[in-house]
Amino acid sequence: MEKMIAVRVMGDKETRQVTLEEARKIMDEVYNDPIGGLVADARTRQVIWAIGPDVEEILIMEKMFGGG
């Protein structure tokens, strides 16, 4: 059975379950976005650059800038 990863976006109450491959794609999108953001292991709150075998949930922290 393929490993599933929970994905949560900071500020949202909803958590969704995705495959490991989908979680890696989400992480790539966050880090390749020009506005940027960070991905953390939700359990340890440490920023991660890759999903290790002990990561069960990731937290997406998108950067938000004010303007005007």
C-alpha cells in the first residue's frame, strides 16, 4: 500500500490525504512559486526540503505580502 501524507495549509482547518508522490509535487510547487512559501513537518514544525520516511503530515506556510 502506498504511503499517504496529510497536507494542511496554514490558516485552513481542512486537511487532505494525498499520495507521497502528490505531496512531493505540492512541495515542489510551493518552492518553485515566485511568491514562495515554506513547507514544514506538521509534527515537529521544522521546515523541510524533502519528505522523509518519518513525515506523516506537512504544513504549507505561504508567504503573504501586503501592498498598496
